[in-house]
Amino acid sequence: MAHLPGFKKQNLTILVIFILVCLGGIFCAGFGSSKSQAIHAHKIQNPYAGSASCQGCHKDIYDTHISTAHYLSSRPAQEKYIKGSFAPSRNHFKFNNFTDVAMDKTDSGFYQTAYISDMIFQREAFGMVIGSGRKGQTYLYWRDSTLFQLPISYYTPLDSWCVSPGYPSAVIFFYKKIPANCIECHASFAKTITEPDGAIAFDSSSLIYGIDCERCHGPSAAHVAFHLQNPNEKIARYVINPKALSRQQRLDACALCHSGFRKEKLPAFSFQEGDKLDDFSTPAFNDKTNASLDVHGNQYGLLTSSKCFKSSAMDCSSCHNVHRTELNDPVLFSSRCITCHQEHGPDTCSLIPPRGLVLSDNCIDCHMPLLPSKKIFLQMADPKKSTPDLVRTHRIAIYPDITKKFLASHSLDTK
């Protein structure tokens, strides 16, 4: 080959250029879209900035979001977050003449103490508050790094302690272990470890309480760092904007926690907004049975069985603004129905209302009524006050009997 030196040099030059191009492609691949980086930011070390870091640039949204049920879905066990009363006249739940539980406030914390025949049976400290208190709360305690549910919960409508849902009504029970998917739906992040016996342990120092900004917009340490260094940059970098996602991606983000219990394929907290949910877990229901789903816990399944959903491009955000507290306001929610069901249009309500009633001010109580849950029954100290949990169904439909009662009640109001 000595007689072809020019050829060898040319090949070498081409080879070098080829290698540089390949290396450049690999290097540049690391600078993909900010959406892609944000979606997979959970795979880097310590990617969370904390939602408090958002208020510098997004103060109005932050200030309203921190009062929402999502943000308050889990909290540390502090007096300002525990809704039940510790007053001496109201801090007991009596199972029977021999058994009761006292809710105690002490200098060292808050406790549930079970008594049998006036002797202490078991005493555990409140470790975590689950639930904003809008409808109720339940409470967890720590044993080493494992979480258990306390036997007594709180029911807001009656402002009273009650037996924790699913617990026996005649026996005090302290040993229900909390799986990772429960915390996944009530917190933004927790590092989990599977113990040899299959129990899930939680690193309490890693726990990010509540469903906060980073749960929906992705871990944002890179976003915060970039924009602090580049305050004049107007395009959001390294963060997820849900508006840029597909309809199904947005629905999947809500369905993670609002489609009932799911069978995990990957560990809790693996899923991030923008991912395909079925890659991480599979549902325990199918499209043919959606209409019969219990109203507690599977709003996604009920919604997707509705004609409104199937015949439109609506998603959860069509009706819900997660940045604000929007409760018990039928006029507000009905105004969102009217965006599609225009007055005098083909899909408008055809009922003739009683005098003084404006039907378009309350579509909700007729078409998404409060229904009793078949799975959540609240056992009160007074059995006469025990009640199923009432949850607004997300199956948008016509409920003739409920509508008849609704119209009748307003007819009486006008007399």
C-alpha cells in the first residue's frame, strides 16, 4: 500500500471528520427540548427545588395553590393541620363500654391512646396528616421507617372523630401498613425501599408533602437555577407546561391518582407528567364497566364513560383549575358546562324550571350528583350518625330520579 499514500491520508481525514460528527451528534443529543429534559428530570440527583421556590416568579399562583386540597393532601403532624379536637370533652372515640381511644395533645406531640378496661392497650404518635380536611382526614404513624394508619380518623361534615375507613367497628386496630402508592397519591415525592419481607420503608427526610407545583410541572431545580441566572429569559426552560402535552398525557397525570387502585409495573414515584401511565401501572377496570364504578377514587373511569367526554376534547382541566380552591360553587362549574351547552343550542337543557330557578346556574346537582360510596363507610361513635361517604360522581349523565327531587326541592323553596 506504500504506492497509495494520498489515498490513505484522504481516508484518514474522512474517518476523523466522521468521528467528530458522531461525537457532535451524541453531545448535542444532551441538549434536547426543555420539555424532554423536564419530563426525565427525576432521573438526575436531587432534582427538586421545592414549591416555595416558585413564589418568587409565580407569587399569585403560589399564594392560591397552597390553600388547595391537592397541596394540603398530606402534612406533618402539627396542630394547625389536624382538624379533630383535642379538647377534653371531645377527644375520645368510644367503641363500647370497655374500649375507647383518646386523642391526646402533649408537650412531645399528638397521640392516639387505646384503652381496654381503662388500661392502656397501645399508644402511637401522629406522624402524618392525610387529607386537607375538606371532607375529612386520616392519620399515620411511624414505626422505624414504615408507616401505619392510626385507628381513628376525622369526618368534617359532623366535626367528629370516626373509625378509620375499612377498619373493624368493634376492635381497635393499629397494624395497617401503608403501601407506597398511597403516599404517591398524597405526596409529591418520597424515597422508598422494599424491605426483605416485602414491606415498604420510606426515607422520611426525602418526603415532599402534598401535591405541589413540581408534581405537575416536573422536578424544577434546573428550571429555578436557569431562570435565576437568566432573569430576562421569557421562555420557560427545564419545566413541563401541561398545555404543551397531549390530551391523553394530561389525563394520565390526573389518572395516576384518580383512577382507583392500579397494578404497579414500576415503583411508586417513577411516573412523571408527560409519561404514558400504562407503562407504569395498569388499571383495575375496563371501558365496559366504567359506569358501574364506585364514586370514590375513580373519577377518571367515570368521566371517560360519559357522553360529554366521548363527544368532545374535554379533559380534567376543562372544569378544574388546580391552582385555586373551587368548592361548593355550582354557578362557577356550571359556567364551564355552558361553554359547550349553549343556551338555546341543540344540547341545552330542555326542562322547564320552577319559577325563580335558573337551570344554567346549577347543572351539577342534576348531572353530577353527590352519590354514596359503596366502599367508604364512616363509623361514628353514635351509630345513628354513621354514613357512607358522599362523593360527586364524575359520570356526567341524566339521573331522572335525582333531577325530579332537585326540581321538587326548588319548587318548595319558591312557595
